[in-house]
Amino acid sequence: MATEVRFLRTKAGKCPVEEFLDGLAAKDAQKVLWVFRLIERLERVPTWYLKKLVGTEEIWEVRAQGTGQTFRILGFRYGERLWLTNGYSKKSRRTDAREVQRAERMRRDFITRQGG
């Protein structure tokens, strides 16, 4: 079964992934959206595009290659959905720990709001 991709909204109604995409050049945003569609359509998504981050609270990383830079969008699985929490431009080989912590906080808040 394929995975539905959704953008998480904060309790205050903000959507960090939409804000991130709005800040990208149109061509780069199209590439990121292409990866989201790939995740929704494929039964087995190559790990280049989607993988679970080791040592995290169930945080997954979506990878997209833009024009001269790489983008990472973080999120978590809940039911049949991949809830995307935040995105950033990757500038080094390491995953940005602050962004992972932000995704983990947003995941905990979402689960609390769901009553779980």
C-alpha cells in the first residue's frame, strides 16, 4: 500500500513545510513535489528518496536534489500517512540535529493532540 503524504500544521495553524516550499525557487519546489508524488505512488520507495533516521523517535527523511543543493523534509508515519513537519537545505553531510529535534517535538505534539 502506498503512503499518503500530508503537511503537518502546528497548533497555531502554521505549516512549516508550505513555508519552506514557498521559499524555494519554482524549479526546486517542483522537484520536491515530484518526490512527494513518488512516495505516494510507489509501494517500495528507494532509500535515496525516503529513509528512517537512525537514533530518532520515528523520524523519516525525504530527500530531493535541487539545482545545486539538496533538500531534506522531515516527518513521521502515523497510520497510512507520512506527516511532514519541516524542511531545510542541506549544506553538509550531516543531518541538522536542530531540525530533527524540531520534527520530534512536532511529532510528540501531534500525537498528544490525537489523544495518543
